[in-house]
Amino acid sequence: MRRLRQLLTRDDGSATLEIVIWAVPITLFLILMAAGFRMTSTMQSVDSAAAAAARAASLENDTTSATASAQSIASDQLTLDNVDCVSLDIAVDARGINAPLGQTGTITANITCAVSLSNATLIGLPGTKDVTASATVPYDAFKERN
């Protein structure tokens, strides 16, 4: 009886078993943290690109060059930040450039970037996520207009 009790209450190897059991949830938690970090970083990059695009557009004197400048800057900013968009939509509202002299206009840049979750999260999730950002800047009330 005593021998049976000793066999049933032994804890040899229990620490190893506990490590094996806890390894899977801890690994999954770390992978999800990394995925969340990557998505947050992508969102910040798109937001930064929208701000840069709106600022670049506000430095131009006509809507055509403002739109072209904003699209170029936004695309370059996303490339520098290593954001790989499956589809990229950059919309610029530069009507504020046509505001009468003495009135402040506004310029808005909207960016929508469809990010592949397999690239963004590093763990091969299927599908895409649309990341959108918008930025509005004032257009100088006394800047020369064409």
C-alpha cells in the first residue's frame, strides 16, 4: 500500500510537463502581440502619409499640381515605411486652393490602403484589412493663387 501511494504522489518530471503545457499559449500570445504591433505600425504609417500628402498639396499653387504632389509624397512615404498595400487609393480635396485671396482654404488628403494580413501580421492570416487615414491642413489665406 505504501509503495502504491508513493507511485501515485510522485512529481518527477512535473516541471517539464508544465513548461510544455505553457509553451503553446505563451507562444501564441507573443505571436498575437507581434501581429498587433505590425498592424498598429501600419496604421501609423498610413496616418503619417496622409499628413505628408496634405502638407505637400498645401505648398502648391493649383489643384492639379497639388493632387499630383500629394499622391507622389504619400506613395513615397508608404514605400519608405515598408507598407505593402494590395490596393492604394489616395484622394485629395484641394478645392481650398481656389478660395478667394484673404480667405483660408483647407486641403484634405484621404488614404485607403488594403493591407494583406499575411504580410502585416507575419503569421500568414488570410484576407486583407483596409487601413484609412485622413489629414486636413489650412491653405494660406494670403498665398499667391493662379
